[in-house]
Amino acid sequence: MENGYKDMSSHLGWGADPPANMPKGHKIKTGMKKTIEPQKKGQKPISFKQGGLHKTLGVKAGEKIPQSKFNAALSGKEGKAAKKKALFAKNVLHHK
């Protein structure tokens, strides 16, 4: 109970049991780690988890983040973490 939840399945919205089609012992991946290689000599590679801004803003994976939510995250109305992730998306990933 290191994360405060007795059972992670109830935290993930499954109720008491995980979905029936999930293999036994399967772990869910919340964000795949991605690395951006440097563009110029002397730069370091940048690693981050994909889907972090979607998760912070409550937008389902695969859906486009509405511009109003993105602007709210940039201004800090959605919290500090959302602001950092939105700035990263804007400056590094060139999100519009």
C-alpha cells in the first residue's frame, strides 16, 4: 500500500477486478518513454513520457487537446505541472 490505494484496480476505474481479457500478471503502461535526439552538436537527448499533458488535462489518449484547455494550461489555470508540460509541448514539440 505504498501509493495509498489498497488495490490499484479500483484506482484505475475497474471496480474490484481488471478486465477479463487482460492477461494474468500484465502491467498497464501509462506512458511510454520517448527520447528526442539532439539537433545540434553539444546538446543532450531529451527524455519524457508521452501522454503526460493529456493525463494532466483529463483528455483521453488519442484525442486532440482542445485549444482552450491548452491555453488554460499555458497560463497556469490547470496547475503548475500542466503549465510545465504545456510549455514543453509548445517549445520542444512545437504544439500549436
